[in-house]
Amino acid sequence: MSVALVPDWMRGKAEANQETIQNQRKLLENDQLICCIVEYQNKGRANKCVQYQIVLHRNLIYLATIADANSSSTSKAMK
């Protein structure tokens, strides 16, 4: 993310902790899953997509839950 898009109160506070690394891995995995899903759909093998879609869905729910938790804790800290 560009520094210009990061609010002043967040600049310089990025931590490369285990959770951040795990979340980045989930994002990379999601990218690979989406590529596989698109490839199978283009080949007309939509039935093979289901297993990848299930994993992608699980990952997205996990990341959304973390984002919601971080959002609510950040908004409480700003008050």
C-alpha cells in the first residue's frame, strides 16, 4: 500500500508479526486459488472448481473476521 494512502496515525506502525505473515500467506493462497478457479472454468471443468471455491470462501471469511475485529478495535482506540 502506498504511504500516501495510509492515515497519519497509522504510519510507521506496521509490525511484521506472525499474524501479519499468516494473513499475507492467505492472500497469496487466495490469488493462486482464484487463478486455478478461472483456469478450470475456462476449460469447462466447473465441477473441479468447487473444492477450490470452498477453500477460497473459508479464507475470505477468516480474513474478513480479522479485518472486522481490527476495525472495531481501531475505531475504539481513536475515540
